[in-house]
Amino acid sequence: MPLIINRNQVLDVFAEAALNKWVIPAFGTENLTTTEAILAATLDYSRKVNKPDIPVMIAITSQYSHRQQSANYTHTQRWDIGLKLFQADLEVLTSKESPFGKLRVMTLLDHAQWDSDEELFKWDLRKFSMIMYDASTLPYEANIESTKRFVEKYRDIIVIEGACDEIVDATGNQASQLTTPESAIKYLEKTGVDFIVANLGTEHRASHVDLKYHSELAREVSENTGTRLVLHGTSSVGQDQIRHLFHDGIAKVNIWTTLERDSSPALLEDMVKNASRIMGRDLTSEFIDSGILGKNIAQANDPSIDYYTTVYRQNIIFKKMKEIVSGYLNLWYK
């Protein structure tokens, strides 16, 4: 079916998810291979559970300094061109002629920056299902005021998610403070956002080794907010910690890093195993002699177009990403 972008229809999907005790995953993307892997995994899972219109959200960032995914969607490195390509891809992939035409697909404009994304806010935001307005680099009170102004202007046309607390852009051991129930309640009441990103220990911009999802804190916050919490930084913790998120009041989870991080080794392994098919015997021998490759690497094979094209590389990444997405769907769409 066409993309679900109408505000009321998006909220209806979340209401249905709450009834079914689902947590809606928002998978990030910055290229067509990732986008299709998300859709393909969701389609496979929908067939497995005999629910052809299972919902899924696909997210992309714009001027977010941590990762400008829309710019990476195109080699022009133009965020505006990247976003248009992203939207065009999804319009085609969710059309009735597409294999994914029955899925309920939503789009998230993730980490839209209160300052650097001002030009983007002039676009027709109704073309997106949801927006995460990110003023978390501001002090708490300023964050509330900025988010409140945005909500007043756009809430009638799009579902809005906001980041509750000031988040430190950590480069070492510096870490952000966890969200308190008091700060979450105040933020929600003052801003009027539909959903709230709470720092529950998995904040994705922190680089310290003590990342841990605090489920008890999530339940304490959600007792006051309802099932309106959004968890970011999911890739930083194991699935054993996030298996029962719905019962903690989590409505949506953002996932991206694991898709890229955990698919890259699969590509490397296959390319190493097929080195001579990719670059020929002579260059493989040079790599072995220089120590870049080990002596046990097969070097007797002739190069083949099946192994040195973009299609070859993308297929490996695509397959591994599908496995990763499927694992998360299996957690939250029982």
C-alpha cells in the first residue's frame, strides 16, 4: 500500500501496536541496499506470521552531525538530493506493483536539528510519517521552548517525537545524565510532543563502555507518560536486554548502527575467501607476499565478473542486513 504519512493514520498504527503489545522498529538507512533489506526482511517475516500488512518504519537523518544519512544517500553529498532520492525510492518500493506493496511502511525524519535543519523545515513535512525534532544539544529549558514552538507549528500535520534531556556529544568517558520521571513528565506536558526520547542508558552518542538499558527506569517513567517512550541507541546493547520493551512503556525503537557494523565483516570474509576471483592470481600473490593476506588464501582461481561487481558486494550486505532486521522483528512482533 502507499506510504502511511497521514498523521491520524500513523497514530492509528501505534494504537494498534499498543493493543498487540508490539514495539515498532524504525530502521535507519543511507542507501538503497539497506532500504530494500529492511523491506525484504519485513516481507519475509510478515509471511512467517501470516500478517501481510505488518508495519515498519524506515528512518533517515539530514543535518545531524553524528551521521548525515541523507547526504550519504547520494555521491553528490547533497542532503536535499539524498532526501528526494530516499522518498522516490520508497514511493516506488511501496507501490502496488512492488513486492512490498502490502506492507504498512512509514518514514521517520530522524534527528532533525533545531538549528541546521531550518531549510528542511520549509519542505512539506506531510511527506514524512513522523519527525524527531532534536533540540537535545540545548540546555533543558531551552530545549523545551524550542520543541514547544515546533510542535505548535507542525503538530496538526505530522507526528512529532522529541528528545527530552540535554545530551552530551561524548567523545570519551563523558556521559549524559539519565532521564528522570520528573524531567520526562515536564517535557511532555510543556512541549506537547506525541512521543518522547528518554535517555535510558543506551544513548548512542556516548562512547563509554558502561552502556546498559535501564528497564526499571523506563517503567518508572512510562508509569507517568504511558506507552510513549522511544529508545535510541539500541545497537549498543544485546538483544537479551531489549526483548521485553513493550512492558517497559517503549512504543518505538531506533536501530541503525548494527545494520552497517555487523554486515561489514560478512563482506570482508567473503572477499578474502574469493580474493583471486576478485583481483586475479598475480595481485593475490602480491598481497600474500606483502603480508596483507595469509598464505592459506586460495590463489589459483581466475577473476570473474560474478565476484568484482557492485552487485556481488551488495548481495552479501543485503543478505546479512536481512538477517539482522529479522532478528529484531522476531523480538517485538510476536
